[in-house]
Amino acid sequence: LGMFLWRGLTAQEIVDQNIGNEGDRSKGRNLQVHYSMLEKNVQCVHAVLGTQVPQAPGAGYAYRLEKADRVSVAYFGDGAASEGDALTALNFASVYKSQTLFICRNNGYSISTGVEDQYAGDGIAARGLAFGIPSVRVDGNDIVAVFNATKEARRMSIEEQTPVLLELMTYRVGDHTTSDDSSAYRRENQDQVAMLAARGPIPRFGAFLRKEGVWDDAQEEAHKKEVKKDLMEAFKVGESKKRGPLADLFNDTYNELPWHLEEQQAYMERHVRENPSDYNISKYRNLDGPAPVVDPKRLASAPRKRPPAPTGATKETTMVVAINDALSVALETNPKAILFGEDVAFGGVFRCSVGLVEKHGAHRVLNAPVAEQAIAGFAVGLSVAGYTAIAEMQFADYIFPAFDQIVNEIAKYRYRGAGDGCAGITIRAPCSAVGHGSMYHSQSPESYFAHCPGLKIVIPRGPRQAKGLLLAAIRDPNPVLFFEPKVLYRAPFKGADGQVPEGDYELPLGEAEVVREGTDVTLVGWGSQVQRLEAAADRAAKDGISCEVIDLQTIVPWDVDTVEASVKKTGRLVVSHEAPSTNGFGAEILSKIQERCFLHLEAPIQRVCGFDTHFPYAFEEFYIPSPARVVEAIKFVSSY
């Protein structure tokens, strides 16, 4: 809190956030004391322990590239120091020589857990030495010593291009929260706590100022009265303010609301006005008037902005070459784009980045230590420093250590920062079945992330789509997960999907493509499953059944209007994906289409998916939603 006050956070702003009124910087979204001052380079306080620490090296690396007279700083406590995020952060900062300060405030307790149960050995400062990081243990109760140590650490970090770790030794006098009773678990008795409190930084600095004759009891008492008066006046003003409009519940989830959030907001604006006795509408701005007029164009699922159509010569190529080309174009057209991940500088295990380090330099095409959560955290740091981060997870199956960074940090950054913060992050990951991958090289995890607001999810079906969609994803102002069906990397593509424009082009995110027109049954899939749907449509045609095949391409936000229009024409829908059936994204499609097309349906909607087992090595041909299984579903809905 002291740092925020020093940087200009006012008593009124503190109170407004505690109340969550319309003066709150975070628009009523963050918990009390989770402040943010992005204009002063202070990111939002994190509730999840330690997740901020691996982000700092990304920003510190950006400052090192720019030879900037600045550092990134990660503050954390002795409890957070036990998190894997903190250890991987030290490693990344050391490897990349980031201009980063790690400042650990060791106050002896993480809620009730004392340091004797947190670590053994020579404390937290000793860990920096293991990573080759200069480390200093400082008396955290001595404000002057902390200032001098921090100043010297900043100088060293910039001039010597090295991270620095400071461990500030202090003692937590108070309870962890207002609902905590620390007397129930403290090792120290009341007299010892009182003694330690008297040695704390504020009493100690006060004693120093008194000794120097620049501070006395009367001044301190007057200052306390002034602070109390300021806070009381701030509460009076804060309690007189309304909370923000209902739109603030939805805004800033993405840079602009996609159709499904526009739909949800329109519903809620109407619903609360029709049921005012169930809600405290008088406390919120504008809920006492009519609902905002809904623009039908905002409810349409088609992209609101379309990139220019590709022009120029095309070349038949594979998906892996198309992805390599997209990455090269992204790096060439944006000098602040950084590509990194495990084995990326070597070219990647699938060779998607081969030759890029020679073209664009080792400072922009980086190998990363094997730590997925730190790769994602590093991307956040690059992003807040103004860079475009293109991160690779070696397999989609290995993305789960980064789940916390992706869903609790990357996805929420814009929302908790009230429209500011991290953007320009694309995470690539090879996904889905490959013929011999078993359960750790074959997963399709899109539905895990589709449940998390703030992310876009894209899965291409061929080389042309891969290049255009990847370039659009990298340039999108929202974080994008780009899953690449690895079985397609070197598969031959004849026809339009294999003809890749040689120049720079984008394909719109959020738009499905009708791959094949038909009249009797709609088939919806994405990625490598589209080929199986086409094969099934060929078989069904021999029995006189005409199938319309739709490639969703973008899972979030998905193009509901295209699917709806097709189902209203055919009256029948089969959705198919490799991921397990239960809670797969097909269930979301089924629910929304049933809602919109109920009176047009001639048969129950069918799903043809992976089974609710783990992905089996020897039984892959039975697990995969094969053309034969899709044909069976087609025949069922056609004869219902």
C-alpha cells in the first residue's frame, strides 16, 4: 500500500475500490486492496500466489533489448517463494539476463505457516546464487538499508544486465486478514510480538526522525488525525456514489464484445428491469431508466472487421511450411515480435520454426527452459512492455502447467485492468491425434480453455487456413490459443486448402467456412476432423444424402450464425470432434443450435466425439471419431 500511496493513489481511490463504486479504477471488479496503477507502471495486485513473479523476466528482457534505463520488479513474500512460478522465474531471468529485480519480503509467515515449514537451508536469498543471480539479504525493518540496497540492485541490473534478488527480513505484526486470528498460531508470545512490532520499519524510521529532530509526537498525532479525517471524508463521498453501469460487468473481457457477450448483456439489461425487486438496481448507474437499444449488427456472429482478401501468387505447400512462413512474416513486419519456446531456436520438434533464428536473430527467436508456466508468464511480461509474444508449447498435452498463467493471468488481464494491461499474446500448441501419440501426445484441450472468458481459440484445417489464421491471431489485440493438428503438418493437400498465398495475408477470426454445400444434413467440426467429415459426406452421397460440411475454424468466439443458417436449411445437425464427448465444445454448439433452431429440427442433434477415456495407444483407430461413425450418425438423423 505504501508503494501505491507514494505513486499517487489517493484516499478516495482506495475507498472507491473498497466499496466498488463507479469511481473504482477497476470498475468494481477487483477485491479490496487489489489496486492497479497502469499509468504508473504498476500492474494489478495478484490474488493467486506467485503468478506475478515469472512475468517480470519477460518485461526485464524487453528492457534489456532496448538498452533501457529501467527494470521490472516482482514483489512477493516468503510463501510465494515456495511456488514453482518463483523458481522458474529466477531461472528464466538468469538465462535471458533480464533487467529484473526480485524483492522478497520475508515476514516469517504465510498466513499461519511459518518459514520453518516453508523452507530449509539458508533462506530465500541463497536460491538466487544457485541460478547465478546476485542476491542480498537485507534488514527489511531498516527503510534506509532497503532503499540503498534497491538502488544498488537497480544499478547493477541495468549496467551488468543481470537480475538481482533481495530478501527483506521483517516480521508480520498483524493478522493476515480481518478474519484471521494470528494469536492462534504464532510461535511468539505477546511480549515478543510487541518487541518485534517496536522494531518494525515505521517505528524504527520514526525513532530515527525524532533523533534527527525533524519529527515529534505532536506532529505524528496531527498527521494521524489528518489521515483519519481524509479517510472519513472519502468514505462519505464514496458511499454517496453509485456503482457503475451494468455494461461494466461485460466490457473489457475482450477489446470489444463478441456476439455471445452482446447477447448476454442485452438479456441482463432487460431482465433486471423486468424484475427490479430481485436486484438492488438503485445502487447502480442507469438501471432506473430504459434498457439500452440493442444494435442487431452487434449480435451477429460474423467478424465486424474483415482483412483484405488474399491476392497474388499461391504455392502448394504443407501446413508446417505455411506456419513457418506465417511466423517469419510476423517477425519481419513487427520488430517487437518475439518467438520463443522449447527447442524453438533449433526449429522446434516439428520444424515449424526452422531457419527463423538465422533470419531474425537469436535475440528474437529464443529457446526457452522447460517450464510451461514460465513460458506463459514470460509472454505476459513481454506484452506489458509493449512487445508481441508468440509462445510455443511443445505439445498441447503439456500446456497444463501453464493453465494458471493462461486462465488466471492472461485471460483476466484486460478485465481486471479495466481495459488496459496485457495484449498481443499468441500461444501455439500442436494438438490432437497423430497415429501413435497415446495419452500424452494426442489430446485436444480446446474445451478446457473455451470455458474461460477472455481467450480466443483457433484450430486450422489446412495450410492456407493455418497461415492466414495464425497471422490474424498474432495481430489480434486479444490473447489467442492457436492449436495446430500435428497430423496435418506434412499431410498432402490438393486443391484450394493447399494453395497458400506467398505474401502477407490474414483470414478473419470468428468466421466459420462452409467447406461443402449440401441440403440434407449439416456436419460441423474443426481441425483434422474436417477431413473425416468430408470423407463421411462422400460416403453418404452414395446413399443419396447431401451433407453440408462446416469448418468452425474459431472455437471462441464461434460463428453461430453460419451454423444456424445451415441447420435451418437442412433440419439436421451432427457435430464431431476428437476431444471426449462429455463437456466437449460440441455440447455448447448443440445447446445453442437447439435453442435457435428447435422448430426447424427434423431429428435430435448428434455428437460423434472421442470417448470419455484417456487417449489409448493401441486403440486409437477405435477412439477417433471415424468417417464410419459419422456416417452412422448421418443415417440416424436422416431416417429419424
